Amino acid sequence: MFKPRNVLKLGVLCAALVLGHAETAAAHEVTDALGRKVEVKDHVKRVVLGEGRLISAFALLDKDAPFQRIVGWQNDLKLLDQHTYNAYVAKFPTVKDIPLIGQASEQSVSAEEILSLKPDLAVFSISGHGPTEHSAVADVLAKAGIPVLFVDFRINPVQGTHTSMNALGQALGREAQAKAFLGFYDQHIKAITDAVATLPAAGPRPSVFLELLAGAWQAPGHTTGKSGMGEVIKLVGGRNIAAEVVPGALGDISVEYALKADPDVYVATGNHKPGLILGAGVSTDEAREAFDRVLARPEFASLRAIREGNAHGLWHDFYNSPYNLLAIEVLAKWVHPELFAKLDPQATMEQINQQFLGMPLQGAYWIDAKTK
């Protein structure tokens, strides 16, 4: 967010930071999710996050102190996923004192504020609520000599998780932690893709309607297209009803389109009122009450999947997190319940908690419709 009166101040800050970075000695090269070669100083201590929700990756790499390097972030975690924010504050009270660089949009991000924090590294997402590679903020940081590392858990979930966790591991000196998590991740993904490969190649695939932020978005029918969670639907052997009309990761379909498609499986995502409530610290009863409200909406109540009990709820923020493995597993069970009868996403979450997280994932992160 730029204002004319701040141009001179930005210039002074940039010049000072460039001189400071010029004196920095040891550095190493990291390839980010855009394929850019980024020179990052050794021993990164000060990091700014373009989106607060990217802290999930740091929780896997800096297990016992995920906020130890974070000197600034956007306010999106608090504004868009209050339950997760509250869980972090309960365990790490100083979280509430982290300086804000913006609220929950690219337009709200202040380059001046970022520069004043003197970060060693800025971590931005290639798409979402923060600055992208095309942002003026990224240009200002580049001119100031502050390396910007772009990550992607959102557009290409599986490959992006790989590239991003590897890049962050290298940038933060946490290669071993990144390698361990990705080894676990790959093992679980392979079990799913191997099973899906046994299905008849030309056979029909169960149709899926994934409604994002159901009941909370401005209109019903907000969904995923060919990329993003649409890739996950395809990965687990499903057919996304919106794939042919929503070319990117996100978009909208009409109520009429969804009713005509009449999918085999309906999945709603959410993390806050007035929609579906799932996530950290959310009880099953609280999730159930919210899910029942979502399913009772007149727009989609007549869908066969909802009428027959093939309806499910999923924590919304899986779509932009390395924890997407859990979403992949539960979607696999929902799309092909017989093929994945032995798959246990709850056990996978417990393994992630025990092996990789200092603050475990605790709460209702997914839910099924009541048995008819």
C-alpha cells in the first residue's frame, strides 16, 4: 500500500537496507516455487510472512518454536481462522504482539512496514491473500536487497508442497526436517495413487462438488476448478463437476449448474461463522451444528448426495497448507469408500502430531453427514 508522502521514506529505508545487505557475507541459493533462484543469507533469523496462514509450514520446520523467526505477518489468520489463531496464542502468547504488515489482502500490505522490520527473508505465496510476484511490494523488497521466497500450497497442492517445503527447509537451515516430513508425505500419497491406479482406466469416476466456504461466501456455489483442490479430487479418483467451467483454482458455479450435475459426493469447506465451523479447538458438537445448518440451505438441500448422506465437511485451510495430506486422505475415503476402507486419516493426523509438530492439531477438522 503506497502513499506519496511515504516515497522518500521508502527510498531512505531501501538505501539503508541495501547497504546493510551488501555487508552480509555467507549466503546460499534456494529455488522457490516459481523456479526463481533466490540468494538467502545463512542463519536466517528474521522472516516476514505475506500470509499469516503460512505459519503452518514453519510449525513443521521449527517444531518447538514456530514463531521464533517471525517478525511480521498479515492479520489473515486472526481474521479468517480465529480458532487456529486462538490456539497459537494460547500456547505462544507473544503471537499477539507480532507486528502486522497488512490485514488480509495484497492491497493492504505495507512495503514501508516490511522494510522497517529489517527482515532477512520475506516468504510470499504465489497466489492468495498476500503479495504475489507481480506485486509492487515484491519489487520494493527486491530493490532493497531483501530476498523474497515464493511458496505454493494452493495452486498445485502436491508438487507445490514438495517445492515449497524443500525451499523453506534450505532457506531456514531445516533441510533434515523438510526431508523427513516429505518422506512421510510421499509414502502416504503413493498409497493413494497406487490404489487409484487399480481402477479401470476408462471407467466412470464418482462426481464431486466441493463447495468452498459454504454458507459463509457471498453466494452459494464457490468452488474449485482444474487446479487447487480440483487437482486433489482428480488425484483420489474423483471427477470435479466444476473442472470444465472453472479453469483455475477458484471460481463459482450457479445453483442450477450444481443441481443439474447432481454429484455423487458433496463436500463443504469452512472455518468460521456463519458457515461451516471446523479446525483447531472446534468440538464435534459445534461442527455438527454448523454442518447441519449448511446442509439445510434450500439451494442445495435437494442434491442427491445430501439427501442420501454422501455429504461431508472439511477444514477450509487445508487448501493452502502442507497439512493438505489429511484432506487428500479424507477425500479419498469419501470418493472411494470401499477402495480406501482401511485408510485412517485420524491415525495419519496423530502421526503428524507426534513426529512433526510441537503444537498438535487438535479439534474437528472434518465431519460426515449423519447416517440416513
